[in-house]
Amino acid sequence: MGDKSPRHAASKKSEKSIKEKRADKRSTEATAASVEKAAKTKKN
């Protein structure tokens, strides 16, 4: 019978979940896009 104790690496959580990472990425892309639009409209 194998050892059923929890492994240290398996119990380790990442600092952010995948959903949080995606949300952060989308929010930064959205702000960059709005800044680009503002810069283009000012030049015209």
C-alpha cells in the first residue's frame, strides 16, 4: 500500500489563480487601448 500523506508541492498554492491573472491582463489591456485611442484623437 502506498503512502497517502499529502505532498508538500501538491498543497502549495500559487499567489494568484488563473482567473485573477486573466482579469488583471484584460484590465491592463483595456487601459492601454483607451490611452491609445485618446492619443490618436488628440493628434487628429
